[in-house]
Amino acid sequence: MFEAVEELLTEHADLEKRLADPSVHADQANARKLSKRYAELTPITAAYRSWRQTGEDIDTARELGADDPEFAAEVKELEARREELTERLRLLLVPRDPSDDKDVILEVKAGEGGEESALFAGDLLRMYLRYAERVGWKTEILDANASDLGGYKDVQVAVKTRGAMEPGQGVWARLKYEGGVHRVQRVPATESQGRIHTSAAGVLVTPEAEEVEVEIGPNDLRIDVYRSSGPGGQSVNTTDSAVRITHLPTGIVVSCQNEKSQLQNKEQAMRILRSRLLAAAQEEAEREASDARRSQVRTVDRSERIRTYNFPENRISDHRVGYKAYNLDQVLDGDLDTVIQSCVDADAAAKLAAAQES
């Protein structure tokens, strides 16, 4: 795999020269593209140079160690360091998801379990909002359909970075593993006999699309307006401010009623629609390339789950990678990094194995 690194070093050096040219920055879009690629290659370049230098240090230590015990003792330390750098470089060379640095639109939907499922959907939403706060991301609730007991039948939230992120630390890079059915086992607030119930909520995560990434023709949309429902300001239920948009070619339907004006609701609905269309296009492309595509929510069924939240045991289990921990209370408070990292590591190992086989 390391044979390709020399080409990347050449590309990195070329990008460095181009970005130092003031004329390149006259085209901001192109400059951003070049800067993004430069940032991707920088850690690979640094790791490879350290890996190569360590190899030279090992050769030198072995040569000098024939006459000097101190140099001979350094060989093992340098060999261990080289192994660490070899593994780091392998991971850096794993093919990256081109959407990793994108912001996302995250949707949580109640499934089987009625009000208890809606309450659990609310717990998941709070977990993601607190996690975003911990890592310094911005969140914006785009649309929400609250339940009677304070949960959510469904809710959509935009999650954005506040600036440049390290490779692999973008919003999509971390949250894409959250898509799927989440199952909860606990005694519901509505349960008078103290019995443990099982219910589920679905999470759908899509990278947020820029307008230029998704082409939507003027005749592709049917836009309906209607009166908002649920708690809100004075305009609720008095004006046709809620918007429902149907994308006719695909049948995708999105709606929004959170904002007071029809225009604002339309803008929010279009953001959601663009992200769904982009996700659908990417999924279709990946399906053609590989049958190993991870599916997200198809049906919010208790038996089809990626993760279980067991309240009596304070246990969280991710069934895809075999992860298990007994700190559910901390996870629900936004301490999600370890859980997500287990998925990141498993995904990287699978990609690395596939790359080595090919």
C-alpha cells in the first residue's frame, strides 16, 4: 500500500506551491477545493516521513550497536515506534468517504411502542444535542412533531461544524454510524406495574447537500401549504404557513411547520429534500459498486436494531461491532465518543482488509 505514498507526496508538494500563489485564491471555490485536498494529504505526508526516518534510524542504530550497547538498546524502541507508525500510515491510507467533512441532517422517528417510543426518541434527540455541544458543533431543529407526553413522533435537526475539522472528525464522519433502529428496554413512565417494556426509534442521518450538488427542476416539485398544528405562536392555526413539498420523480415528501412564515418553512423543507436526494443518489451509486452498503432505517421494528439501550442494567450495546459498556447514563448525557469510535475502528479495519485484498 505504501508504494502509492510517493505519488501523494508529489501531489502534496504541488498543492503547497499552488496555494502559495495569490492568483489561485482569486477563485475561492477552487482554492477551497485545493485547501481541502492539501489538508487531507498533510497527515499522510507527515506520517510517511516519520515512518521513513524511523527506518533509517533503525539501520543506523543497528550499525552502531555492533560496538556500542547503548545504540543496540535503542533498536527495540525504534522498531516498536516503526510498528506504530506503520499502523497509523495504513489507517491514513484507508479510502476516505468523500462526504466525511459534510454537515448532516439527522432525523429521529418514533416507532413501535406508542408514547414510550416517542419519549425515547426525545431521549435520543437530547443525546445528540448534548454530544454536539461537547464537540463544539452547532445544531438547529428544522422541524418537530411533539407527542402528548413531551417526546417526539419525529424531529429533524441540522448539525454543523463551527470551522475546519481534523480529517475523520467531521459531522458526517462521526454521525453516519448512528443511522438505524435504536431499541430501548426500560420501565415506561406510563407503566403502573413496573414491567420492563421494549420499544424502538429510528435514526436517519444524511449529509447536507449544497444547492449545486442536487439538481431539482422547476417541474419536479409539488408544493402544498396548510395550517400548522401543535403548540406555537399566535400565527399557528390561523395562517397557511406550513409547507409540504413532494419531489415527483422520486416520491420523496418533506414537510415543515416550525417557522412562522411560509417562506421560512419552504426553505427548511428544501434543505431537508436536498439532503435526502443526495443521500438517495449516493446510496444508489454505492449499491451498484458494492453489496456491502450499510442500510439505515427501513422499518422501525424492534427486531431490526443496531443498538440497544438497557436502562435496568445501565448497559449500551452496539450489535454491529459487539461493543458493550455499562455507562448508559453517561452516553445519554452526550458521552458518545467511545461508542462511535468502536464503529469507526471496525469500518476502518474492514476497508483496510478490502484494500489489502485488492
